[in-house]
Amino acid sequence: MLYNWLYPFHTEYSFLNVFRYLSFRIIYGAVTAFLIAFVLAPWVIKKLQEIKLGQQIRADGPQRHLAKSGTPTMGGMLILFAVVLSTLLWADIARPYVWLVLLAMLGFGAIGFIDDYLKFIKSQSKGLSAGQKFTAQVAVALVIALVLYFLPGYTTKLSIPFFKNFVPDLGWFYVAFAVMVIVGSSNAVNLTDGLDGLAIGPVMIAAMAYTIVAYVTGHRLMSDYLIIPHIEGAGELAVFTAAILGASLGFLWFNTYPATVFMGDVGSLPLGAALGTVAVISKHELLLLMVGGVFVIEAVSVIFQVISFKSRGKRIFLMAPIHHHFEMKGWEEPKVVVRLWIIAILLALLSLSTLKLR
Ligand code: 57M
């Protein structure tokens, strides 16, 4: 918005030229989101405590979690606010992609909010049913995918990491594929959000990686040089992902072990959906499997555990998702979290190397 309002005056006030530089707006998008989240968090946490919006802890989980009972949840509202406000301030709001990612964030945020709110008023750990949640997620993702499909100039071709010439055109199937990426990513981040700082760390790392991806895809020369698809206007998504990074850092200050706030579904569902939507728009959908590798590991551990338990009555892990397995083995919570962050950083670095390795 600042770009749209202030840049036109650059001929009279030359210092306003800075708004033309995407790199400047990316950095200040991150800093603004960080400051909003960091400064408002103590007030939000106090309000959540006052209205007794504390977490109900399931008794069948790792016993150490019972001590977390009553920790304020729904801190994700603050992340949403910081990301949306900072993006509106620093991105070029004339670009439709900016509105699409905000739609993803707010749409999935609304689903998460309803889920958390129902858990709160029913005073139990059940919110929306799995079916209701999934239907709502598919509906929002479908709107995003259809808008993209009909957006002039948007391609339904799929770029595959390591291959520069094999770019299959998915046609109509691309809509279903995009829905799958967005909904899958949203749920995988949600499953990961079970230890202090566990989800927000890899979210930050993935947001950082996609800031680079969005920047180069939106840059004609760089995308030509790297032989990756050039998406006009996708660079603005880097302002959005940088805002996610900033807001997440501010949130992490309070969510790190021992957490004084949890994000709730109102945080985890939109953060995952936002990453999925950026992956789709920047045409680096499959790369998300690697950039968000920790989310994939967590989700796959649940799938394998459920299949194994249903088919042969035996568990593969002591408890799924896999972070509970390590807890049950006796690892301290911060050790599980930091080790998964290490894996996330390595995977993000490897993912970025694929931009050149093709
Ligand atoms: C998200 N939510 C946390 C918090 C957070 C299919 C099945 C695998 C689903 C899975 C599940 O319900 N996942 C959803 C996990 C919960 O956190 C809240 O939820 C929000 C995210 N949606 O923001 O508001 C608990 O996680 C802990 N936590 C922290 N720090 C944080 O910063 O410590 C969260 C954030 C919090 C807190 O304890 O209460 C959750 O785990 O419920 N189900 C499971 O994860 C359950 N696994 C299971 O049933 N496994 C079985 C299946 C696969 C066959 C098995 O392995 O045999 C576990 N979760 C719990 N108890 N709580 C195990 C039992």
C-alpha cells in the first residue's frame, strides 16, 4: 500500500524511490511483522488468560504435556494480524497474487478460528469434526485454485525439480492438484504443531526459502538465468513470506520452550495453507515436499502409524506424530524441537540448490 500511495510522488521527493526496490520492501515487511507480533504479544497473552482461553490437554498423550494445561492458545490470531497488516503495508496491492495469498491466510484462519472457538466453548479438546474441517479447507483452496486457473497468463504446467525440459501440462487437473498442495500443507503444519516452537521454526525456514524462490521467479533476468518459470508479479509474494518470517520470529519469542502461548488451529492451518499457496503460485509446488520436509515427515509418520495399527494391530512408532515418539523415548522437548529444526534447515538449503541443479 505504501508503494502504491507513496511511490507516485518519487519525482518530487526522490527518497520515495526506495519503495520501488522489492528488496527494501521485503526487509521492512519482515521487520514490521516482527515488531507487530513482538510488541502486541504480551497484551494478547494477557487477554487470552483473562478470558481463560487455555489449552485442554489430552490425558493419553505424553505425560509431560499435562503440565502445559491452561497455556493460552489461539496466539495464531496475532500472527495472522501481523502478516496481513505488514503485507498490506509493504506489498504492491495492485497485484492479484497478493490478494490470493491473503485470501488463503484469512480463509484458513477463519476455519482454524471456528475450530479453536468450538473447543473453547465446549471446554473439551474436540472442535470441528474432521469431515467439516476438511470440507471447509477444500472449499477455500478450490476458490484459490479456480481464480488462478482463470487468471490470464497463469500456466497449468508443472515444473519438476532437477528437470528443466520435462514440464507436463496438467490442464484442468491442475486445479485438483493445487487444492491437494494447499490442503495437504495446511494439515501437515497442523500435525507438526505439538511441541513448543516445533511448527513455527520450520514455518520460518520454509518462508525464508520461498522468499528467495518468489523473488527469483518474479525477476525476469534471474528466472531466465536459472531456467525456471518466470511469473510476472510473483516477486510481491516475497514480501508476504518475509512477513510470515517476521511475525513467526515475534511469536517464537513467546512460543519457545517453555511456551507461554500456543498458536492454535487459527495459526497452524493458515500458515500451512499460505506456504502451499505460495508454492503453487510461484510454480514450485513439488519443491514444498523438500522445503517443508519436516511437515512431510510428521504427516507420513501418522499415515504409516494409522495404516500399521489398522491393518496389523501394531504400532511402528511409540506414538505418532513422530515428535511424540522421541518424547516417549525420553528425549527432552527442546532436543526434539531443535533437532527437527536442524533437519528443516538442511532440507531448505538442499531445496534451494535445486534452483540451479537442473
Ligand atoms: C494438532 N495438537 C496438539 C495447540 C496447537 C490423526 C492424529 C495423529 C491427529 C493428531 C492431532 O490431533 N493433531 C492436531 C496437534 C495440541 O496443540 C494444540 O493444537 C494446536 C495445533 N492444532 O497450537 O493449541 C497439543 O500439543 C502440545 N503443544 C505444545 N506446544 C505448542 O507450541 O506442547 C502444542 C503447541 C497441546 C500441547 O500439549 O495440547 C496435540 O497433540 O493434541 N493427534 C495426535 O497428535 C495424537 N496422536 C495420536 O493419537 N496418535 C495415535 C494415532 C496416530 C494412531 C498413535 O500414535 O497411536 C497425540 N496428541 C495428543 N495426545 N495430545 C497423542 C495423544
